[in-house]
Amino acid sequence: MVGKSPLRVTGSERLALEALAGSGARGEADRARAILLTLAGWTSNRISQAFGVREDTVRLWRGDFMRGGGVALRARVAAGPAPVKAEAALRVVAPLLSAPVADRTNWTLARLAAEIARSEGVTISLSQL
């Protein structure tokens, strides 16, 4: 029947979806909620409007779930090189900015970039900070 999803889940799968729907990672929580709403009879159009995504995206989430279960809805780390500059910047900036405001130096982007280069040996542009 057009507009009606053939999606079915077991009780344990539903519990896993409900747990995933409470995830702190918004993307995977939204995907799990979309599957739960599908099970409640919502259409792709209605779900897409609720989540601010395209209908095709909802259908892709549904297809991913049907092929791989709840694991397919989980967030994945993108392939590629490690974020070396970002990690170096965080190692330097986090302690500097955690000092009490009254005792903290006024850090500008240029001063932060210089401190990162001095302590980590990594140059980072002001636009990346």
C-alpha cells in the first residue's frame, strides 16, 4: 500500500530504538525517533517536516534501519586524517580559558595562535581559531 511503511520491529528492537532516541548525539537520536514515529504511523512527509529534513532522508534512515538495525542509525566517525590542529588548539586553550575570569589574561586570536605555536609547535590561522 502506498504511503504505509512495511517496517516492523520486535520488542527488544523497540527498546533499543527508545534508548537510542535518548542519545546525546542529536543525529542518531533523530534517526531513532524517526523510526519510532514510522512505527506509530507517521508518513515520511510528516517526519521530514518535524525534523527539518527532506523526505528522501527519512526514507534513507528507514532503509538503513531495515538493512542494519539500530547499529545502522548510530553516528560514525568520518574517515580522514586526525584533526591535529584542532586538538593542539584545545590542549592549549582549555587550561587558559578555565582560569577564573578575574585572574585571566585577555586573550586575542592572534595571541592564542602565537601561544599554540609556541607550546605545541603547530601553526594555526586566525580563521581556524
